[in-house]
Amino acid sequence: MKNRPPMNCVVSLLAAAVMMPLLNGCSASDEKNNDEKTESAVTEDHAWKTQTDALEKAQQVEQVLQDSELERKRKIDEAIDP
């Protein structure tokens, strides 16, 4: 059980995954705002890119942890029931 991440870490990742689309969906979408967004897209994309890259990395790490846990359980099961 020591290989599992703390539950609060998993909850935080899930909360971040849920909040990001909600925050993005709440932005104004009129034409004037779209023009302003285009002009400052480099700055905004960079900030979001950093956050999404961190989230993707965390998801990859979580997948590696889950895969290793499954492999560990498989090896235990094979050792018990050859």
C-alpha cells in the first residue's frame, strides 16, 4: 500500500481537472473579447500550457503508479497460485 499516492493528492488532481474546463467555459465570447484574446494569446496560452503540461505529467505519473500496482499484484498472485 506504500506505492499508492495520498488520497488528498488524487482528489486535488481530480478537482483541477474538473475546474479547468469550467473556468474556460465561463469566459466571455463576444467578438471584441475574441479580438483581445487573439492579441494576447501568446501570454494566455503560455500560462495555460504550463498548467496543462503539469496536469498531463501528473496524469502520466498516476498511470505509471497504477500500472506498477497492477504488476505488483499480478506477481503476488502468481507467487501464491503458481
